[in-house]
Amino acid sequence: MRCSDRRMADEAIILAGGCGTRLQGVVSDVPKPLAPVQGRPFLVWLLDLLARQGMRRVVLATGYKAEMVHAAIGELWQGMRIDYAVESSPLGTGGAIAQALQRIEGEDAFVLNGDTYLELDYARFAAAMRAQHAALGMVLAQVPDVSRYGAVHIANERVTGFSEKGGSGAGWINAGVYWLPHSLPLRAVTHAFSFEDTVLRAAAAQGTLSAYTASAAFIDIGVPEDFQRAQAWHFASQASPAGSFHFVQSTL
């Protein structure tokens, strides 16, 4: 059996190239994914979560101060192989994902933002996407106020559209975690582009963007107030074994 025939998705890409412009007032000497949270780089909380769930390999898509990320993480983390896809010039989220996908060995992969944390059963997420024969999968998080993020509209397990930032009230948001099958035509793309604007919006308009809502415990450290809130956050790697998460159930 070839490696690409594995049925378990066990590779992930983490977008770790951000400089953290909005955090410059509180964190100015390291790239955003290495911002210190509870005495550890934020990125290691994400890696711990992936390791707990049996991930075999992670590709870190780096850019700003890439050498610092490599020095902090190395090439092995809790049994996971760590590889690097380094931007020589800014590629945007889409270009960074496309470049990192060239290093993926299997048929599909997960993508995570390096500045957000989300409790999620990745195996169940991949299984759900395969069962739906999804073209692309996106995890949503339910938050009490969508104003900072913009809302995601869903129906019949599909994303139907996006609202810009500035709205208010509770709702679903893009949690920054995706499932990408091998068939998604990105691996040969070499130019800079926005994954959110170019890929996600087009897929939603075509009705091919699958929504997955069984998630919990979302936090984004991209602004100072939430970075400070993360200092008291209860991360899954501090908790009991996998399977004990309280998942938000879909209301579709």
C-alpha cells in the first residue's frame, strides 16, 4: 500500500508566517505564532493538540522571522515530524497554503491558522468530509459576538455566504481550520493570493464548501485583549485524554 492510500488524514499545515502587527504593543520581538502564552510559545499549544490526536507530520508555513520558528520547534515534536515551507516573499494565506501543500505526502491534509486555537476531533472532521464527498471542508466556531470576525451563513451542512466584520450578536465564524483533499487544484499555484477571498468565497458561491460545527474552545490571540485572555486559557493538552471535549452541536 502506498503512503498516499492511507485513509487517515495525519498531516497538517500550520500558517505560521504572521508578524503580529496588532500585537506589536505587547509582543514585538518574536513572530506572532511564538508569542508567549502561559510561559510557552503559542504555537506549541497547537502542536500539542495535534500530537494528542495522532498527527504524524506537520508542515509549518513560515515567513516573518522563519529562523526563529525553526529554532524554537525543530524537526520533531512529540513524535511528529516537522517540516518547513518558507516564503521568500509574502504569498498571502493562499500562496502559503499552496506552497506548503507541495510538501504533503498523503491524499488530504488539514490547515490551521497559527494564531488561533480550537478544540476539534480531527479524525471525525476528516471522516465527515469524506462521507459527504466534500470538495473542501471548513470548521466553524460559535461565538457570542461575531463583530470582530464576520459571520458565516450555513444551511444543509454547507457554507452559503459570509458577512463582513462589523455585525453583532451571536453566530458562527470561520475558525481557521480546513480539510483539503488532494483534488483541490492548489499545489501547482505559485503566486500570492488570499485563500479566504479567492477559494472560500468561490466555493461558498458554488455550494461546494462543507461546514463542520462540532468544535469547542475557540480563541484568537491576534489582538492584545485576547492575547491577555489566553494567559488564563485552559488548553486541551492540560486536560484529560482526547475524547472528553464538550463539542458544540450543529443546529443545521
